Amino acid sequence: MIPKKMRDKARDEKCVKEVEEFTECCKNSNILMVVKCRDQNKNLKACLTKWYNDEGFKEICKNEY
């Protein structure tokens, strides 16, 4: 449950810009999104990974759980 909370919290609070950019790219690209949205997907994954590996953030999520 803690990893899911971390993922959701990072997506909803820490990586908002990256999520919006990826979502917008996907909306505009239809079936070609796999090719056209690589950079946005890479940026989103990097942001989520950064927060997922942050020990302070992990502690905050543990305490909230």
C-alpha cells in the first residue's frame, strides 16, 4: 500500500506539470502517441522515479498511511 500511496501522491502533487504534458500529448496524438509522446513519457517517469526514491517523501507517505 505504501508504494501505491507514494505513486499516487507523486503523480497528483509533485509531478503535475509532467502529467499534464503527457496527457495533452496523448490526447493530441491518438494512436501515434507511443511515438510522439516519448519525451513527455520519459520526463514523467523521471519525475515519478525521483520521488519514489526520495526517503523523506517515503517517510511522509508512511506516516500518512
